[in-house]
Amino acid sequence: MLWIKRLLWLMTGLLAVVLLLVAYIMLFVNPNSFKDELQSVALDKANIALRLDGDIGWSFYPWLGLELENVGVAFAGETEVMQFDRAEFGLAVMPLLKQSIQVDKVRLVNLQANLVVDAQGKANWQYQGSAESPVTPPSAQPAVASGTGSSQVPVTPSSDDTAPFTLPEIHLESLQIENAKLSYRDEMSQQLITATANVELANVQWDKAWPMVMDMAFKQSDLQGQNALEGTLDLNANLTLFPSREALSLDSVVLTTEVTSDALPVSPLTAKLNVLNIAADLPQENLLIEGLAISALDLNLDASVEAYQVLSNPEFTATMSLGAFNGRELLQKLNIELPEMADPETLKNISLDMSLEGDSRTITAQPISIVLDDTTMEANAVIGLSPLNWDVRLAGAGLDLDRYLPEPVEEEANDVPRPSQQSKAQQASSGQTANVVSADKKVADTAEGLIPMELVRSLNGHIGVLFKDIKIKNLQIDELELDSTQNKGLVTVAPLNATLYDGSVSADVTLDARGNVPKIDILPAVKGIQIQPLLIDFMEMDKVSGATYLTGDLHTQGNQIDTLMNSLNGDLLVDIHEGALVGMNLTKSVCEGIAKVRNKTLNSNAFGENTPFETMTFPAHIVNGVVSTPGLKIQSVGLSVTGNGEISLPNSSLDYQTNVGVSGSQLDDACVVNEKVQKLTFPLICRGNFSDDPASLCGPDLAGFGKLFTDLAKEEIKAELAEKAEAEKARLKAKLEAEQKALEAKLEAELEAEREALKAKLEAEQDALKDKLKNKLKSLF
């Protein structure tokens, strides 16, 4: 145990020496003798006027050192920028014996800093100097903070420096700032910031890491104290300064903050930031951020950033990853009301990954990976900053947009009267009412509607989309490709191509939102689409089947569904091949009319439900949402159909007449017709709503059927009368010819007798003359 006794004696001796040194310092060293030296060094080295109103005394707790009270700091000739109630400096003991100050600990208590920027942009902490003899203050620590070593760290002077300057070597065990009150008033930007902070740095020396702890409470407002934002923050980090190469580094940064403001959607807002390393190189203007992680509102963002020439010509590269989050919960916390969606489970799984690079003119994001619930999308984007514009490409697969749209509302049957239940005057009146939109309505139509007008007017860029397996409005789209350009309210989509239902659609679409009311122009082209499943999915309408071909030119305006439908105008040419009128058999409808006219009963079960056809063609002329098809033609075996009428899209109704020519049917005796009837075309009326049973939409026009058969009977009677007239005419003609012949024979006989009598008379007269002549001659002789 001998060595323990010797150690105790050694420690006792050392303690005695220390006590003797302390006693010597207290008795023979007067700290106030350094006051003038401190003020002189501050003025000479840094052009700082140091006010020392209080006495300088010794402090023994928590360390041996000097204690200054009531201290003020200002640039020479300027108002004070900073004051503090007490400053404590931990001192090295041996230099004090030589009347020299070397500090290894600093503690500032109740520091107050009043920083002001006036309306001209002049800051009270910036040294201005005099116009006659400008002085450039060196960026130096005052002599009171000089370290224990004697080496100096050179710093390259700026272009404004008149002489090179070297920072003194420092080595502080700790630097503490307690209850610091900071005030920043900027009259140019009308901002007022106040803060209370506590800061503690340990092992303060160049090129070494300084463990740093800081807590702060701050408030930001305008100069009148309105629109206030308050918060607190806590910071833990390791700070390293490299004066020789003008660089700094922050390692192991942990920052937590809580902000409160009426302007925030979430108040209080709590956030946490972690950074593995932040490195800044001032001469090279480089900034490196590694291991950045931000957490707020249950969002977790991980990123890393490399920036170059930050102050002159900034360029950067970055990677960013936003972890999976629940969008519904986020919007709820932000007090943002989510629009009604058909699927309440949507927006619960969203994440984002992207790589960025750019400069002060352009930012490129490539690749971008987006997860939206069950859908994964890939994108890239180029964004121009001056002026703001973009070129975005998006690709993905498996998107059910109906999940994100409201559930369709089914209207009750009694809400809207059927066109068949309205008089013509009522229909005309309702049509006029639906089609006339007042100026007030147009203004209201643009305020809140399908198209966000102000947003569309702010767009300036290009978007390309290639998506597979999309569902929207219950339409199943196999592939969708579009190319869109936006230019200050004028949006064009050209082309828009989609493959669906065994066919394809292409269109050029233009949206013009530059005026008060948005206008939409569409040039559609459809090739080979199976119309029946499309109508079933889109409108729950099962009326027509077949491969559809269509071309057209459509125009509409408005910002609500009803307004767009009421304003729809244009022309379409439709051609449907190898199809059928589903749920309606026109032959059956005609036969029902024939049977009723004959007062017979038709066996309806003998007929099929549909009307198959080879082709259906019609031009469609659309005026204010009402479609007329005057040239409808359907060609089918044993059936020919023409039609004309109107289909109202706003009312989802139709009022249509078709003229059907049939050859009758051998399926039922009630519908067996002769050749004359086969030449007739029978009128059928189709009237009702799209939601009605197809079998009840169309029926025979019995009045038209009766008129047809009445006209046919009249024609038959007329033909019979004409035949009788012809026979009587022939009989009379023959009788007349016989009488004429008999009369001619009688006349001929009478003429012949007259001729014979006249001939005998002439002969007698000739004989008499001859005798007379003979007698005359005899008398002469």
C-alpha cells in the first residue's frame, strides 16, 4: 500500500500549489488593469468600440476566470449593436502570472442584439467607415478570445482588403451564450424577428469539430406585430471551421422545431431534421449535403444534395425519396377537405423517388418513380425557370380512375318527365330554357366547375402520357397515348390515341380557357370499336351492337356537365357493321301492328329479342345537345329501315320514328302478308329515356298502320273500279263498232239501190234522147 500513500501525498502537494497560485492571483493581480487593454485591442484590431461600465472581477464558479458586467459592443462611431449583462472568461493560470490573458472558456449572459436594416438597405451591424478615410475592419476575434497557442491561421484577403489578415489561433474548452435576446427589424421587407436563444459550443478550435447545442424560441411578424409566426427549435450538431481553406462542416445534425401560426393549415407544426454531413467550401462555392432526413406530418423525406458555384452560377444534383404515407390522413391534418371518392381506401399508399439536376435556368428530374395506391408510374420532367415552363413525360399501367371519382348519383324516374309525357310546346320551351345560358350563368359557370380556369391560364408547357390498362367512367381503355401543349389558357391535345373494345379512337382536342367561358373543340375518329360493351360500361345503355366507325367535328362550351351537354354542336358520320338493335325486334313490332289492324293475336314468343343487321349508317347533326339523324339507313335480310328524329343528350331521351319495310313472317299467320303489303314501309315510334327497358322504347304507330291499310284498300277498290270501267268500255266499243258496221251496210245497200235506180233512169233518158234524136233526124230527111 506504499504507492497509495505516495500518490495521496503527491495529490496533496499539487492541491497546495494550486491554492497558493490562486491566492497569489487574488492578492497581486488586479483584473481592472486589463480594461483599457481590452478596449484598445478591440478598437485597434476590429474597429469595435467596447463599453465596459462595470468592474472586472474574479469568478471562481464554475471556473476560475474574469467576470465583466454591463458590456456594450458597437462599430466605432456607430450605435451599439450588442449588449450583455455579464461576460465570464475562463483563464489560463500561468499566463496571468506574467500579466497576460489567455482564454479557454467564455460565457455570455443575457446578451441582447438589436439588428436593424433601414428603408435604404443599410444594416447597423455593417461597418460603414468615413468617406474621407475609409477603414476596412478585419474579420477578427478580439484579443480577449485569443487562444493558448501562438500560431496564426492565414486568411486570403478579399479584393477590398488593404492588407492581408490572419486569424489568431483559438482553443476554447467551451463557449456558452445564455438567454440571448435577438431582434431583427427590416424596414425594407417590413419584417420583425425576435428570438431568445441558448448556445453552447465545446472544444472550440480551428479544424476541429465543435460539439454544439442550441435551443431557441422565435417570433416573426410584420412591423406592427401582425401575421405572427412563432416557434421553437433545438439543435445538436458538430461544427468544424477550416479558416485556411475557408470551409465549414456540420456533422450529426439533429434539428427539431415546432411552429405555430394562424396562417398554417396545421398549428402547431412539428418537424425534425437529421443530416449526416453538411460541407461548404466558400472559394469553390460548393455545398454538399449527405444523409438529409426530414420528418413532418408523418412524412419522411430522405435526400442528398451536391451544389456547385452556389453564389455565382449555381448547379446541383440531388436524389430524393419520399417514403410511403397516407394521403388522406395528411390532407385531414392540413384541414383540406378531400372531394368525395367512390373508394374510401384510395390515397392511403403514396410514395415518390426522384433524381434531380439543374442550374439557375433549368431543372431536370429523371427518373421519377411514383406509387399511387396500387399503381406505379414512371416519369421524367424538364422545368424551365425563367419563364416557368415544363416538358413532362409520364408512363404507367393499371389505373382505376373511377376509384378517385364520386359515386354516380342515380336520378329517380319521377325527377325528370319523359319527353313522351310532354307536349310539343313544353318540349320546345324546355329545350329553349336548357339551351339559353345567361351572362350571369356563364360567369358562375367559370367560378367553380370541371375546369380550373385560373390554373389552366397559368400553364405553359408540354405533357406526354403513355398509359396502359386504364378505367375511367367505367370505360376499360387498353392503352392511352396523348401529347398535350399548354400555352396560357390554350390547351391542345394532338394527337390523343386510345385502343379499347377491339378498336381504336384518335382525336384532336382543343381547350380554350382564355375567355370568360371555356370552349372545347374535338375532331374524333373511331375505327372498329364494339359499341355494345362500350355503351354498357359508359352509360349502362344496351341498345346497339356492332363494330363502329365514326368521323366528326364537335364543339361545346361551358364549365359544368349540363352546360357542356346543352352547348354541344357539330356533325358526325356513323357506320356500324354486323350489329343488332338490342332488345328490340322491328319485325316483331311491325307484325304486332299488322295483327292489331287485322284484329288478330300475335304469338310474341315466336320472335327473337333483337334486330340483326348488316350495316347501319347515319349522319348525325347536333344542335345544342340534341342529335338528329335524318339519313338513318339499316340494311338487313328481309328488312329495310329508314329513320328520322331527335336524341336529346341533356335529357338522356329520344323521340324517333323509323319506317320499316318487311316481307312479313311465316312464324305467325297473323303476320302473313301478300306482295302488295310487302311493298309497304311501316312506321314505328321510339320514345322514352335511355334508362327505360329497350323492349318498351319502340312500338308500332297504329294510326300510321291504319292509314297504310286504308290507303291500300282504297287503292284496291280503285283498281277494281278501273277494271270494270275498262270492261264496259270494251263492250260499248264493240257494240258501237257492230252498230256502225250495220249502219254502214244499210247505207251501202241504200246507196247501191239509189245507184241502180239512177243508172236505170239515166239509161231510159239516154234511150229517149236517142229516139228523139232519131225522130229529129227523120224529120230532116
